[in-house]
Amino acid sequence: MLESGYFLNIYLYFGRHFSGLLDMAGAQQHCLRGASKHQDQKVLTDKHIHMSTEEIIKQFEPAQHNLLNILHAVQNSHPQNYLTEQALEETARYLKLTKSSVYGVARYYTMFSLKPRGRHLIRLCVSPVCELLKANDILAILQKHLGIGVGETTSDGLFTLEFSECLGQCQEAPSMMINDQVYNGLDEEETGRVLEEIRKKK
Amino acid sequence: MMEEKKILLKNVGVIDPGCIDDAIRAGGYEGLKKALKMAPAQVIDELERSGLRGRGGAGFPTGMKQKFTSDSCLKCPQRYVVVNADEGEPGTFKDRVIMEKDPHLYLEGTIIAAFAIQATKGYIYIRGEYHESIRKTEQAIRDARNKGFLGKNILGSGFDFDVEIKLGAGSYLCGEELTMLESLEGKRGHPRIKPPFPAEKGAFGMPTLVNNVETLANLPRIIEHGSEWYRTIGTERSPGTKIFTISGQVAKPGYYELPMGVTLQELIDLAGGMRNGRAFKAALLGGAAGTFVDASMLNERMTYDNLREKGATLGSGAVIVLAEGDNVSDILYNCLRFFKHESCGKCVPCRVGTAQLVNKAGQLRNGHSGNTTLLQQMVREAEIMAGTSLCPLGQSPILPLESFSRYFKELQ
């Protein structure tokens, strides 16, 4: 009880962005989460910073249908959030595909980048709902704080600003994602606070 | 006032979505246990009798789709279930709610669907931006394997089935079933020519059942409580509930599960009425590939057929509400810009047409002269695109455009 109360306090303190902690608080009481009996432990959205491209690729079976999952994992592992030419070549070799077909896939999907980006990737939602509820104001605030345009990276290499289609957070628009975290109900104060928080953490 | 009818969402906020024991205590996997004692054909019959229609937007009868897939190519060595979790229609977040808050519900539905068509392998195609949904689903799959709901000889029934997650990477078009299969196979998201439909030739050329997350979430309930019970909810031709996601100028935007046949006015009332007491002006039903309606439609029953007869769509259940003072042509512009961005470029009319429409919508919203003619031109172009494009993307701009021109011509 003491333990779950502790987590609940943390939750209340940090607010809605750490709602995962509430799940943990509940789980402490009655959910046994033992180690899996199975080997498939890779988490597709994790940042595998400590692994080389080769090590990441080898986690997957060498079949073309794994291409998108591989590109995600490899891109996530790069501190600059992009796919290097070498990574594309290694992927093509591993899957026995031509370099051009891997390149074609990487170019097609907007979440992949072939150019270096900032350590933190900001995706501002520009759906009809967010636009209706003043996403343009948030764009102006982000540009003012960061001193960059859309598609650009700050000179310290910390942030890249991009647009995203509907993030599915319309109940609390306007919204943005920074890396894998969603931020909702944005206004000037909240947007500035989020950027500062990330700057401090670096 | 209309009340929510929680069939799918009854455990949302009640259980810990990361804990399978919690889900089981709340009745999880009871539908699967019952299904495994039935013959696969009986499961399909039950779904056909329930009248469940696909919740991804098209409203195709789910039981019939299963029957087609089950009966096709009996010599094929493999058949697949593919879960369409590539939710990207603007204004829609119903699947995200299920995946984040009760992932075992749709996973159970997926296993039941696989048993019905005797598929031994499945894929869940989740959009890459939905990190939380991906994590919750990964956890759910691991836990379900440990409990014997997935894998070899599920619950001693002799039936084998397992699933794998495939990530999308920011392409709206991959939410279209055949394009999704291309993407799932590790290719660019270009649409395939149909026929053949996935039921005949889907993933890796094998018979494939593609179902939306919300559709599959209905299966455990239907099997557990029976099709007769299911038919007591909703309307004759659209049984069951629908998760509506209402956003924009309402006081309490969010997700609401309601019986099919609810009216737009009832939904707005449930969402706390209009924001700051402003007057209703318009709603966009079904997202960008949806239709605008004005106040004259507030009391129409929202079912697949009724809305279609009135020239509107139910689509994914997205409802974006605009108030007096909002510029409807801004929203139209946004939808058309979206299509331009998402067009894959394979069909020339779509590639060129979406760009043309954005240019003209820009003029429209800046109030240039001759707007009635401009609007007529745009509708004409969108009609040509609809008739000459391979996939639903090029066929969609006509929906918001034609409905916009019907209701808001005088305003321009």
C-alpha cells in the first residue's frame, strides 16, 4: 500500500504526462509481471543506442516483410534520428534486396529521414481539429523559441521541427509529439515549459 | 438525454491495460474459450447473424468477409488475419483508445477471427506514431502467449495461431487494405489493383482477412453473448454500438460509445454541448475522407445506410464540430492539403488533381471572385479523379468537396 501510495504521489506531482506511472501503481498491487518464457523480447519503439546497426538488424529474421520494422529500429538507434547510407546498405545486404529498393522504401515513408535531424524530433499536428484550435499559434511559438523553420534543425543539434498529420489526440487539441511522448492541450506557457524541460535534460 | 452504451469500452478505465490477469478477471478471453468449442463455420454463422459491419469506415458485413476468406483457395498452404490498426483518418482515435486501454479485447477478437477462417498466422499493422498502442499491444501479445491464448494448441483445442506487429511509417494510404498489405510485405505503399480482393489474394498472395481494430473488438462480445443479444442494440441494418470520436467546438471532446442510430444532436449534447455556448455551424463526419453537414442534419440518425441516403458518411465515426464564426473553407483546405500530402503519386489524376485542388481551395478561402464557378470546377475535377484513380485516396476528395458545395455555396 505504502509503495503504491508513493507512486500515486509521483503521478500527481508530475501530472498527466507520466500517466504510465499510474498503471505501475495499480500493477504493484495485483499484477505479477514475470519474465516472459519466450525469447521475443525486443520492443519495437525502443531506442537501442547501445547497439550497432548490425546487432539491431540481426534481431530480425532476414525477410523483406521486416524491412519497415528494421528501418524504424535502426533509425531509433541513431542519435540524429536518421538512416545513414551505410545503414541502408547493411539492411539491403541482410535482406538480400537491392540498395535502390531499400532506398525507395525509406524515401516513401515520411517517418524516415535520410538527412541528420536533431536529437529531439518535434512533430506538430496539423490536422483539421488542431488547426481549428489554433495549431498555427503553437507553430509560431515553437519557431520563436527554436529560431528555426519547419524541416530545420537548431544549430545546437537539439531539435528538429516537423509537421505531422492527425496524431489522434483530438480530444485535447492542439497536440504535438516530441520523440515518443505526446503533449496535448498546448498553449504558449505549456509549449515553452515542455521545451525548457527537454533542454535541461539535454 | 442519450446515455452511453458501453459494450466495447466497458473495461476502459476499470482495468490495468498492462495486466492480463486484470483483463481475465473482467471477463477477458471468455469469448475465445466459447469459440474454440464451436466449429469454425458456426463462429462465422454467428457473426453473419449478428449483422456486424466493418468499423473501419466502409461498413462491409464482417461475417460475409470471413466466409469469403474461409472459402477461398482451399489448396493454399496458408491464410492470414491482418489487423488494420493504421488509424490515421483526421479526427479519429477510437482504435487508439482500445489499443491503449484494453488491448486484450481486440487481441481476443483477432484470435477468434483467425480460428473462424483457420488462419495460423496474423499481423497487426499499427501506425508508427502510435507508440503507446504499440507498447501496450506488445505487452498484451507476450502475456497472451504466456497464458496459452496464442501459440501452439491454444487452450488445448488443437488450434495454432500467433501474431506479429508490423509498424507503419507515416503513410495514411497504408490504412487502405491492399496498400497495407504492400507495406506489410516491406514495400512502398502503392495501392494494388482490385480485384483480386484480399480474401482471394492478400498478404504474400494468400487468402487474407483484413479487419479494423474496433470491428475485431466486437467479436468476443458477440460470441460470448450471442447474435440475438447483439441485435437488440443499434438498428436493424446497423446493429451494435459505434465508438464516436467528437472533437472541435464542443465542451467535452472525446470518445463516446453509443448504439448505432444516435443523432448528431444527441452526440453533441453528450459531449457537453457547444464550447462556450457558441452556435452550431457545421460538422465534418468521417474525417477528411468524409462529408460536411449543416444544421439541417442534426436530427438524422447516424447509421451507415441512413447517412448514405442523405449524401453523408458515417466513416470511422469521427465528428469534427465547427461553430458559427469558424471558416468552413479553412477546414476544406486542410482536408485537400492532407490528400495532396498523402497521395502516393501512382495515378496521375490523383497526383496532379490533389495539387490542383489545393491551389483552388487556397483561392476559395482567400475569398477570390467567381467562387461559385471555382467551386464547380473543383467538384468536376474531383469527380474525374474519383473515376480514374485506383484507390480510395483519389476517390475521396469528392466527398468533402461535393458536400461543402451543397451546404456552404452561399457563404462564399
